[in-house]
Amino acid sequence: MKNWIAAALLAVLAGSAIAGYDEGLAAYEKNDFKTALREFRPVAVSGDARAQNILGWMYANGQGVAQNNKEAVRWYRLAAEQGNASAQNNLGRMYATGWGVAQDYKEAGRWYGLAAEQGDAAEQTNLGWMYANGWGVAQDDKEAVRWYRLAAEQGDATAQRSLGVIYYNGQGVAQDYKEAVRWYRLAAEQGDATAQYNLGVMYANGQGVAQDYKEAVRWYRLAAEQGDATAQYNLGVMYRDGQGVAQDYKEAVRWYRLAAELGDATAQNNLGGMYANGQGVAQDYKEAVRWYRLAAERGGCHGAKQPRGDVQKRSGRASECRGGLRSLQPFCGE
């Protein structure tokens, strides 16, 4: 009799927790963070890993509560220790950035590894990034390739782009421009701006594909319209030189200006040249000097720029690979 009563009580409590989680999620989706917090907290306290992870997210982002990274870490850890992959990823991110805990790449790698082994593509991508850069683990290009490939085959655009960079550079694999193009294309078709830019470069240079300036322009434009400064700059070059498009100095100036205003030194330099020569704008030496000065302060130079990714740490040159871990994920994984 007592066992039956205990079982019934547990069932009631479980049902209550599920209801609280669902109500919290509904409130969160309406941006009613205070109500969401009120609903999630008792569910999280009862041990629900999903609610614990979301509560950590809310503390990390100051949603319905004062922003508090230490409290975020506490809730992420509770969920992560129960095997919640999203929480493991989020906790890894906190260790990687030193938010709420002492920065510790080894601990970040450990949590990313636990999440990646559960098959989540985003966590596999992060682990690949750790191996590619030697953060928290011994640098290992082949291991980076392994994890990127697992994520890329699941359709993760960041991993696909990163795998493209690896094939472009020949890191952990034989250099293969055709394979680089294949992976760039998969990511680019999902809207990844850097992959779109990189694919444009491959078409412009005839690497892994037949040289095709029109196709290069198409991919540059897609990336440029997303605000990618380097793609904006390269599109300006194409308009200036009439490659893949009719020569149009005004359009060249427009794209140079967009990139220059985002701080691209080479675009600043070239915009200065357009003002100095009166191409696409009224000749204006003062404006030319202003842009030249900005470019000089940033080390601006001429020439179209080369593929980028998030695989290597390099100096700040035109061919720099862009880095950065994946963002925190509040609801991915159970």
C-alpha cells in the first residue's frame, strides 16, 4: 500500500514537472522571461536537466533575472552531469571563454567531447575546432578532420565550411581544391557567408572549378549582402575591373564604402584611390587622404582577398582564417 502511494505521488510530481516545463517553454517563446523563470525554476530544482540547462542560459543572458555567469555555470553543470548534450556544450563554452569560471581549455575540451560523443553536430564542430587550434588538447589536424567530418555529414554548415578550409590548406588531408569546393558549396547553399565568400574566391581563381567570374560575383554578392566586409571588398574589385559584371565605378565605390565603413583596410585604401582618381565619385583629394590614412593605420594593401575559414590561427593578413567557437545553445539536445 505504501509503495503504491509513493509511486502515485512520484507520478503526480513528474506530471507537475512536465507541465511546468511546458508552461515555461511557452512563456519563453513569447519573451515573457519572468514567467518562464518562475515556471522553470521548480522544475530545475526537481532535477530536470532540460530546465536546468535553460535556467543556465537565462542567467548567462540576463533573461528575467540579473545576468550572472557563475549561476549560469552552476545550472549548466547540474544538467551536464546528467548527460544533457546542450548543457555540456554550454558548460564547455563557459570554460573556453572564462565566463563564470577560470578559463580552462582542457575542461572545455572535456565537456565538448562528452557532448560530441552523443552525436550532436554543433558539439562535434566545436571539438574539431579545439583539435584544429590545439586548445585544451594536443593540436591534431587528423582528429580535427574526423570531428568536422562527422558534423559536416550531418549537414552542419560551419563544419562543412571548416572541412573546405582543411582541404584547401591540406591540413590532416591531402590538399584537394575540388573537395574544398564541394564542402564550401554545401555550406554556402545553407547561407554561410564565409563559405559563400570562399566559394567566390575559388571561382575567381579557377581552383577546383573552371574559372568563372560571373559565378564568383554571384557568390560574393550573396556574402556581401549578409554584411561580409571582405566579400563586399572583392565585389568592389570585380566592378572596378569589369570581371563577371559590366565595369561600373559607382558600384565599385558603393561596395568599397560598405566594406571600408566596417573597417576593412584594403577597401579603405581602394576607396581612397577612387576619390584620388575621380572614379565613380567626384575627385576629392581630402577625402582620398582621409581614407588612405585610415587604411594606413590598419595596414591596408591592394589585391583581391583569399579564402578564409575558422581552422587556423593566423596573423591579420588578407588570407586570415576567421575563428570562434559556436554560440551557446539553449534548447539543443535532451
